[in-house]
Amino acid sequence: MQLRDRPSPNHGPRPAGGIVDMLILHYTGMRTAAEALDRLTSPEAQVSAHYLIDEDGTLWRLVPEARRAWHAGVSCWDGKRDINDRSIGIELVNPGHEFGYRDFPEAQMAALETLCHDILKRHTIPLRHVLGHSDVAPQRKADPGERFDWRRLARQGIGFWPDEAPGAGPPADIAGLQRLLARIGYETPQGGVLDASTRQVIIAFQRHFRPARCDGTPDAETAALIAALASGV
């Protein structure tokens, strides 16, 4: 894994006495790595991440881990809204849904695994706090998306996954699913109605845990996976 430095000016201090207990993965959503690097290091853009990994596995360090990078924006997990304060952000070069979304290459995934293992040695990050941008901002974001191999990471001890594939039981009621999604950590409406916001949360869940179909429908398989994840929380 090649490591290069490209310092970004877009960062600030972490809160005094704060901890790093979250790891957030993104895709760049831009046409090229050079374009993404320029944006993440532009003072005018006011966005950044701690690291960027190119498709060939090249690793760029943009912001020191001791500093607060500006990558998560308006976001929430498990009732916590200070995601930038407590997280490390990793950008993966990929054009994303807007510019020709594609699979994440082996070299990129291997470099990510190595980097994540290093980060997890330095910080106490629970497995259920290794997340995608869409997990913490389901109403706004779709990255790293359904082509990202979360199951592979979990098998390497990076992130969480159901212990075994659950059988597809009957669909749960919407109020019950909303409670379980909130228990997992998703910011979810609790009105018992399958509204647009709840559908977006279900899509984010499916992108992470049932990527074969991400349509926001609370079908039996999705409901069973939600119940399996919630039971381990």
C-alpha cells in the first residue's frame, strides 16, 4: 500500500476530551481521483476526509487523525449527531451513481482493509460503528452504495454483519421495523407509517446489508435482516 501526503486545509480541532469511536466510508462521486483530491483540498469547497484511496490502491493522507475532518455533514447514528467530532472518514475513488457507478477494484479493497486494521488498532471503534455515509445520512447520501462489499470487510473483522443468513419470515409491521432500525442506530421516523423518510432509511439499510435490491420495500427478507441485526445490539 503506497502512502502519499496531500494535506487539506479543511479541518479543525476535535472537542477536548473527545474520543474517536466511528469510521465512516464514502465514495468520491467524481469523475477522477485528481478531481476528488482537488476538491478535498480546496479551501473554497470546505470538505475533506482523513484519507483517500485510489482505485489502484494508492493511499492519500489528507488530514491527521487527531484533527476533525469535514466529511459527514448533517448526520446521525444511534442518537449522536456529532459524527465529524468522533469519526475518521475514508474516501474511496469511485464516480458514484451520478457519473458511472462501478465495482470497487481488488487493489482498492485490499488497501482499505489494511488501512482499517491500522485505524482499529489505534482507536476503540465498535464494529457497529463502521458505517457508510448513507447509514448516517440516509436522507441525503447513497455512498459508498450497493456495489461496496460490506460483507467482505465484516469477514475481516471490520464492521458488523448478521451471524447467519436469517430465514425470510413474515414482514414485520412498520412501527416494529422503525423501532428495530432505530435500535440498530439509524435515525428513523417512529410514526408507524411507511413514509418517504422511512423508505430512505430502508434503502440505506438495504445498500449495506441486502444490496441485491435496494428499493425501500420492507419485504420479508429485509425485515428478517433488520431483526437479526437488531437482536445483536
